[in-house]
Amino acid sequence: MAKLRHIAVTVPDPEATAAFYEKTFGLKRVYKSNFGVMMSDGTVSLAILHFPTNETAGDERGKDFFGLHHMGFVVDDMDEARAKIKENGGRYHMKVPSRPNSETEEKYRDPNGVVFDIVTEDYANSTWYPKPKAKPEAAD
């Protein structure tokens, strides 16, 4: 079963927006990139983005679009998810511009045109949620 991974919004000032969600709802900053901040409540993440160029924005809405940008889903099997998307009226949208050869993150549009992406759990964990290495257990 697929799981909602994140909701991405584009805003004029990611830092100010992140501070709002931090102070208002207690969301924690879990990742920062050159164009945004990823926050989480421990279950679902909020990607707060500001794209520097139309190319990095990735589609016709461009860098000056502010609002819901996309949703992201973690799927068990990329091929199975692709087939289900097509079968249910979704359509392929694009690869992430910075990773055009990636087989691990793809964007689609639902039947209403809303953008969403699909990724594997391994990709999500290694890209957005690097986990600290487990400490070795002490020997008795």
C-alpha cells in the first residue's frame, strides 16, 4: 500500500514559513536544501520550497507560483504504482529536473491535474530522512 510521504508548498520565504509551522504546530526541521526546508510531525512531512529558477520549479507553473506544489507518496513497487496510476486515469508528468535519469522519483498528475510524485521507501529514507546510525549495543 502506498503511504502519503509529504505535502510540498511553494512560498516566497521558506525560512519565515518554516518558523511559523515550527512555532505554531511544533513541526521539526528534518532537512534543509538550497531551495527549501523539510519539516515533519513524525508521520507526514511538509516541504516548504522556493525555487530559484523556472527550470528547478519543474513545470509550467514556474518559480513564481506559490501554493500547493505537489504531494509525495512512498510506494512498495515503482512498476506496480506506475501501472495503477495509468489504470486509474493518472498520467506521467516528468522526472525531477535535477535527476533526469533517476528511476526512483517520478512525478505524475492525477485526473484533475494535481501533481504528485512516487518514490521507494529506501529513496525517501536516504534522501529526505537520513537516519542516524544505530549505536552498537554494549557487550555484557
